[in-house]
Amino acid sequence: MINVRTDLALEAREIYKQKNNNNEIEGIEVINEKQDEVNITTVKVKNEEGAQKIGKPVGSYITIDIPDFTAYDGETMDKVAQVVGKSLSRLVDIDYTKNALVIGLGNWHVTPDALGPKVAEKIMVTRHLKSVMPEVMDDSVRPVSSIAPGVLGITGIETVEIIKGLVEKTKPELVICIDALAARRVERVNRTIQIGDTGISPGAGVGNNRKQINEENLGVKVIAIGVPTVVDAVTIANDTIDLVLDSLINSTQSGSEFYNMLKNLDRNEKQSLIKEVLYSKLLGDMFVTPKDIDLVIDSLSKIIADGINIALQPNMDMDDINKFMH
């Protein structure tokens, strides 16, 4: 079987169901809803049985489907940001006076991986002001700090080690990590936001697993926000071949020799061939991203940053936050 790479709990559930005759999964609860014409799907992994089946830790994963929009569609961006803020608020259950630390994961030199650092730039940071200028800061403003620590290849330090040092020094009650993810399906690239309360493993989607950033390693609650910005080239090739075969079957006269050959083709043998040829010789380490990724990352980073600011500053509206930022 093709080794499908995905960071999305929703896709992991879909893949498991496809392999098991679409049977419901014990230990997994799915809730579908809609806010302001934005579809939201919450996958709750309720126990270890469910976690083992879909390969995701026990916890909640909120998936927000972004409507079609352009990089300059401010109205849609604001609407999605409000949905992100409301969804994130469900998981932010600490008092507004408690510190929060926002971490922008990723490599700012690589555009598809620059989502985290770009979000970190747009966060409303207030911790320093609460400390040095308490007389001008309203008590209802949460102390927030933000940083983009870089990646192991640039710093020579495991990201979790940097974050752990920051947590020990600044003592936040909450850590929010933002990272670029990998998707199984092309239609979800740059069109899906996942919010989870189980932390994150940087680089997992592209097969470059680092130490996990989670509550167990940091000692504080960790929320992860991510957008799939790439898809594995091998899965695209696999899906394309499947579509070609299905199209040939539908257009070939039933009962003919060619039709019978196509119908009797062993899809497992096809997958083994793809794995042998594409992984080893052509597409093994290739990931695909849209050509307008630079504009898209700028837009997505604003959506997520606005959503985080809304959730972390519940006593302020977006106009006040924007005034503070500018």
C-alpha cells in the first residue's frame, strides 16, 4: 500500500474508513456544523483504541473548511478569522489574565513552510507592555508573547528545546503553535485549517519527524494550528492513475477483453509498482504546492493571526486589536 502522508485527523479517519468498508470507528466521534457559511468538522479521539486506528493522539481536532477566496478577499478572510477565533476559544479555557505564548514553527526561507513565522509577526504582543508600562495597559488585556524559533537546520537546536526554555523562563499558562502541514487530498491544500489540543510534531507531514511539542514535554497546555500547504507527489500520481483506470473502464465496452483486463487489474499490484518506481526513482521526496503560494501564505497568516488575537483577547473587538497593531 502507498504510504499516505497527512497531518489532518479528518483525512486519517477517512483513510481508515475506506480501508475498512466505511464502517464507523470505535472511539471516534465526529461533529459537523456550520458558522457563517463556513463548514466545521470536529473529530474527537476519545480513547486509545480510536487513537491507534487513525494514528492521532487522544484529543479534539477542529477542521475548518475555507470557502473559495482570493488573496485580496478581505471580507471572506475576516469571516473565516472570526470562525477560527470562536473555534480556538473552545480550547482556550484559561483566565484572560494568564500568560499565553504563540510559537510560529517553520522555516521562513521556504515559502510553503513560512506560515508559522508569518503568523508570529502578526500577533498582538502585550507581555512586555504589561511588565514595563502597566499604567497604560488595561487589566482586561491578556499578556501575550510571540516568537518564531526557526528550524533545526538553521539553529542547530531542537525546536522543542528552545520552546521549553522559553516556557521555563516566561511561565505561560498556554502555548499555541502554528505550523504548515501536509494533506492527502489536493483539494484541501491551502483550504483547510486544523486546530487541535494535542500538540504537534514538527515536520511529521513530510517525513521529517522532530520531538513532539505537547503538554507532556512542556508541562503546559499546547494547542496546535496548521494549514496543509503541500501534498505528496506520489499520492497525486497514485490518484491520477486511479482516475485514468476508472475513466477507461467507464468508456470501454462491457464484456470486451480490454474491459475485463481493466476490471481484473489488481490495485494492490498497481500500488506496489507505484511505490517501487516513483518512490525509488522519481517522486520519493517531492512535495507539490500551488504556484501562488506566496500570496496564499500571506492571506492565511493574517486569517490565523486574527483568529488567535480574537481568542486571546476576548475583551477586545477586532477594531481595537487592529488599532493596537498599527
